[in-house]
Amino acid sequence: MSSLSAQPQASSSSCRTLPGEGSQVKPKAPLLQILRVAGAQEDVFTLKEVMHYLGQYIMGKQLYDKQRQHIVHCQDDPLGELLEVESFSVKNPSPVYEMLKKYLVVIGCGGK
């Protein structure tokens, strides 16, 4: 019980595409800089924490649409440069995960 890695995953292949809730990820430098602006101190996060800090960043810089708050306008922001989009919706998190995936290194997943 003391080892986190001993917990069985529903599907070990899911690690390769997207980390599971409890998986640790290490953001690459461009994403890490954005998370730092939002107050992140760590170098390693869970995916949930990455999304939390991303939300903090978006709110702090007021990148969300004032009428439709699930729309994020980031064309003139480092976030837009990073994700290579002018705007995106956070209503469905899957596309956001897809955009972030290339900036996340999964730690301790299926490799020994």
C-alpha cells in the first residue's frame, strides 16, 4: 500500500496517449513557464494540477470570453503561441489535453 506505482491501472496503454488522473507529468519548459505565471512552484504535477494552473492562468490574464466564458481567446498571449491556436473552448477538456500532450512528459508510466 505504500507504493503508488503498485496501483493497477484500468488500461496500461492509456498511459501512452494521455496520463491517468494520478499519473505524474513533467511539463516541458514553454508550458512550465505558463504554469509558473499562474503560481505553480513544482516541476512535476498530476494532470489535474496542470489543468488547475492553466485555469488560474486563463482567469488571471482574463483570456476568457466575457459572454461565453468557456471560450478562451489567446491569440496575443504566450498560451496561444504554445498551443498554436487563436482561441479554444474548455467545455470539453479532451481537445485541450490533446493540445497540451506534446508539452507533457509522463513520469513512471509502464517503463521499467
